[in-house]
Amino acid sequence: MSREVCVHTWPCSYYLELDKRWVPGKLSLTSCSLKFAGDEAQETLVSFPLSGITAIKKEASHFVFSSITVLEKDNRKHWFSSLQPSRNAAFSVIEHFWRELLLSQPEAPLPATKGKELTGLMACSQKRLEDTARVLHHQGEQLDSITRGLDKMESDLDVADRLLTELESPSWWPFSSKLWKMPSETKLKGDASTASPKALGKEGVVVRIPAVVSQRTASHVKPGSLTVLVSGLEIHDSSSALMHRFEREDVDDIKVHTPYEISIRQRFIGKPDIAYHLISARMPEAIPVLEVQFSKKMEVLGDALTPSSTKTSSPAEKGCSMWHTDPEETQGSCPGHRGRAGEAGRGPG
């Protein structure tokens, strides 16, 4: 059985109810589950599926230390504190994957048969082909527009040549006035004025997915969405307000960190680059489309393979690749949670 791909990990502390103490370790999120492993024994202390979660909240232990609580269907409550780089960053990503999983579940799940699985794969492949065909069709229209532009330039050169011929012709030459009107030129101008690329759908939208968006410091994240257009990329916040638009030619590189996490960058000389990091449970839907539009600018880092792959990156690399500590957020974390792992500690209160 293939292992689940790790979406992200966060260093944190987990409260052991039986021992009445906080244990330092790492909280790991996959597309379907949440698990915590301690630093000392390197073993999984708690693991549960996202589908079994009934609530995820931000709370405070002893009304001071910021924590995340996860409530399961059997009313078992889990406390996670001292999250790095920040509690808000971890909460936004975990809540996003939890909600997307709930939305993707059918109302009355039936046991899947082999035929249904094959039908689902065929439908998914058909959708990918349709998206690719739309992008290629738009590229073909752009090439046609370039061809018409070249024809127009050639026609303008012909007109210039006729003008030079008119100037160089003797005043008694009887056929000079006929050089000004050519049927082919008039037809070419008419075609060029009426021809224009047609947008595909509303504003040429190829695919739109919800995502958790961060810029520069990943400790400041917010829910939003990524829209892939035939002419570029757009990033919106949760209220659908435009945060940034990347024109197609402005994108310098797109790095795929995991099947669920990418970063988009536009370089500048003399001023900071514009870079956005996005994590989404539906990112596997957008990556094939991005590969078609930005094939030469895509870069797959390390073990960022498909979700069905058996290879996974190490938790340390996942936890430290893009997320940096926010000093403002970590000041409110509990210093005793991580420094006194072996001592008996007070409960969340």
C-alpha cells in the first residue's frame, strides 16, 4: 500500500492527557489525515483521519498560550501548542484541507467497484484533455494573430515601395495614380480589423481552485484562490478581491514543492521580487494546466511527485523549506512546552 504524501509539518507540542505533560515533536498533515510524532521516541503518538474531525478551533491553554484544538467524532479533544512558524499559518492550512475533504465527500458513499474507478479515471483524463485543448486553441489563435500582423507589415512595405516608385516616377507617367488602390490591400485591412482572439469562457478562465496564500513571510497566510487564465495567473483573497495578477510573460519561475504546494515568482532588477506561495488540496488539478502553459518555467523540487507516489520528502525538509519563524507570533507560545518535555506539566486548563 502506498504511503500518503506529506503536505506539511510544523514543530509543536502535544498535550498527553494520561501523563499530564506536554511532549515536543512534529505535527504532520497529509491529504487525508493528521498525525503527531514525538521528538524523543520518533514514534507516532496520535493519528486520526481528517474525515473523523468534527471541529478545529483556536484556543488558549491557561488563557495565555496559543493553541489549536482538534475534536474528533468520539468527543476526544487534542491540544497542539507552540506551533512554528505561527498558529495562524498551521490553522489556515489544516482547516483548508479539512473543509475541502468534507466538500468532496459524497452524501451517500457507495462501495467503489473497479468499473467505477476506471470511469472516474476516464472522466478525469477527459477534463485534463479539454483544458489542454483550450490552451492549445488559444495559442493557435495567437499564432494566427501574429501571422496576420506579419502580413500587414508586408503589405505596409509594399505600400512604401509604391510610394517610393510614385516619387521616382516622371510627372508625365500616366499610370501612377493606379498604384494607390489595390484590392488585395483593402481586403487585408478589413480582415485585420475584424479579426481578434476570442476569450475562452469568462475572461479566459481555464481552472480556478481555492488555496491558502502567503507572500514573503509564510507565517502571515490568508485563504484565497488561484485562477489560471489563458493570458496569465490571478490570485484573489477570500472576498474575491484581486491580490495580484501575473501576465503570462511576467512569470519567471513556478516551483512545485509538493503536489499540493507551489510558489510563483516574478524577478526584478533593483527592487524585491514578487513571490507568492500557495497550498491547496486541489492543487493537483491546476499543476497539469500550469505545465502546459509554463512548461519551460516549471521546476519540480526534490520529491514533489504525484499524490499517488510512494516517495515522500523528509519531514524536516517539508517543515523548513518555505515556512520561517515569525517573531511576533512565537512570543506568545509556551516556552515550557518544548523545554520541559520530560517533566510533568500543567494541563490546558
